[in-house]
Amino acid sequence: MKHRVVSLRLPLPAQEALLALLITVMQVQGTIVRNADEVVQRPLADLGHLGYVLLIVSGVVIAFRRRWPVPVFVITALTSLVYYGLDFPDGPSALSLVVALYTLAAFGDGRRSLVIAGVGTSVLAVGWLVAAADIEPRVAIGWVYFRIGASVMSAALGESFRSRQVIAAEAQERAELAERTREEEARARVDAERLRIAREVHDTVAHAIAIINVQSGVTAHVLDKRPEVAREALRVIEQTSSRALREMRAILGVLRDDDGDDNSNGRVPYPGLGQIDELAAKAREAGLDIKVEETSPAAPLPSAVGSAAYRILQESITNVVRHVGPTRVTVALNPGVEVLEIRVTDEGRRTASDHDSADPRPAGRHTSGTGSSATSGRGIVGMRERCRLLGGELDAGPIAGGGFEVKARLPLAPTGARL
């Protein structure tokens, strides 16, 4: 059973009223007790009980010290000057003034409040010293210096409290700003990861669908006449779709929240240039006459560079399969000391005389080269984004004599964001 915690703390107005009552009682009763055994020059009851009135007024106004700190300080200072100027008996009559000074410095507006407190304390000190010029015995003047010292210390304590509050507020503001900044950075990382996953999904699905589309066309074309070719095409479709599914699981696996349901050990790594032969083999099965010119790198390529290079090659070959059909494609990889250069060139759609009539694969539906989808779709845009993320560059466009060429330069020490 849960127990409700009841707060016994009084509301702020009640606390202030209680403090004002306590100070008033202490000032009046303390002054009476201190001077009970002495003959004072002017009793509190003199001048129509003016001494009592001054002590009570200076104590009661403390109830409003937080709402009006400057007026409360002025009232307590004036009552103190009048009280001691009329030679009323000494005692704890300056207690309300000390509290008012502390409040002015602690809850004021900084420099302005300190100026008011400093000027007021100076005026009070002069007034007290003048009023005590002929005090007897002379040792009693120590009370004047005590009041001056207490006033200065209360103002200093109030300023110290205010400074700590300001520092704490600034620290809280910086903490909130840092928290907001962390949240914004987290959202930016999530957006970047979402964009990366979208590119990976696009590249994986687009390449697989292009291969499946070509092979399904082959199957429909030769199903009755050449069943062995149709069987081979169906095998390619099965392999391509299976690999696409595995890559999709690996890409989307990072989005799963429950590690217990995720067989992380079964994830396949992100593809790199080590799988370029497999990529070329699938392109040949789709009808491309592909030639790979590859130079062995002097050192292993960074994984981000290798993955980006693989995706650029995959997207370029996919565009050829989808929009050109059977043609000759040259893939050149030249890893230098600082930059990996990639070039994918196709010869464009073959003419009727060039196309092998024995090849049952249907020709592409577009007459342009690789870039036919680049200007209208996301192919070239996605490849260019990958290059920019690594600090590289990409050029794509038609070449003389027909065909299309994609050229990319990827720094081996990426300067952009990690893929």
C-alpha cells in the first residue's frame, strides 16, 4: 500500500507573516528586556508610545519583503534613523533592517540593488554616528559599529546567495541546452541512418528486381520452346531473390528493438568489392557482356569506401540491365594511393544486326544508355550522395558514339560522414 507524503511546509505568504511576527516580537521584547534594569534617556512609551510604533512598523513590513524589497528597505531604514535619532533605547531594534538588507541584495536585480543597499547603509551609518555623538557611557557606541557591521554583512550574504542562484540558473540552462543539443544530434543521427538504410534498400531491391524482370521475360519467351533455358532463368530468379532477402534482413536488422528475437549471427556483412565477381556473374546472366578491369590495391580499402564502390557499381549495372538490355559493359577499378577511381561504361543499346538472334533475352525498352533513369529517377542522385558523404565526386553522362559512362572518385581516407 502506497502512503501519500504530506508536506508540512507552510505557504510562502504564511511563512513571511510568521517571520514578520517573530521579528516584531523580538525587537519589542528584546529592547524591553535589555533596558529593564537601566534608566534610559527616552523610554519607548515617550512621545505617545512612538518607540513601540517604530519597532512594530519596522517588523510588520518584513511580511512584504519579497514582493517589494526596495520599499521595505526604505521603510526600515527610515524607522531606524528616526528611532535612534530620537534617542530611544538600544537593543535588537535593527533586526528588521538586517533582514530587509539581506532580502534586497538576495532577491533584487543585482547591481541596482547593491547600489541602493550601499547608499542606504552609508546614510544609516552617518545618521547613527551623529545620533551617538554624545552617548554615555562611550563604550555604548559599540552598538553603532555592530549595527553598521551587521548591515554590511547582511548585504554581502544576500549578494552571495543571489550570485549562487544566478550560477545555478545558468548551469541549469546550459544543461537544458546540452540536453536539447543531444536530442537534436540524436535525431540527426537517426535521420542519417534512415537515409543510409533507404539507399541500401533501394540499391538491393532495384538490382534484384531488374535481374528478376529480365529473367522472367526470358522464361515467358522460351517456356514452351526451350524449357532448359527457362529452367536456368528460374534458377537465377530464385538465387537473386534469395540473396536480396538476405541483404534486406541484414540492412533492416538494425531497426529491430528486441535483440533476443534477432539472430545477429545470421546477418550477412555489407557487400564490398570482394563480391564484384559475383555481381558481374549475375550481370552476365542478365544478358550483359561485362568486362572487369581491376587493379589490386596496395592496402585494404576502408569498409565505407568498399561498400560505397560496390553500391555505385551495382546501381550502374542495374540501370544498364533495366534501360538498355544486352550490351557490352566495361567496369574499371583503379585504386590509387589516395583515391579509388571507378568507371562503368556501356556501349548503348545494340542494333538488330548486332543482337544475337539466338539469345532469347529481350532487349531493353529504352534507347538511351545507363543514365536514362538518372535524370528522372534516384539512381545517379543516390550514387552522387554516396560520393559526397565520403568527400568524393561523381560524373555521369553520355559518351561519343553512343552509350553512357559513370565515373566516380572516392578518397581512401573519407572526409565525410560514415556510410
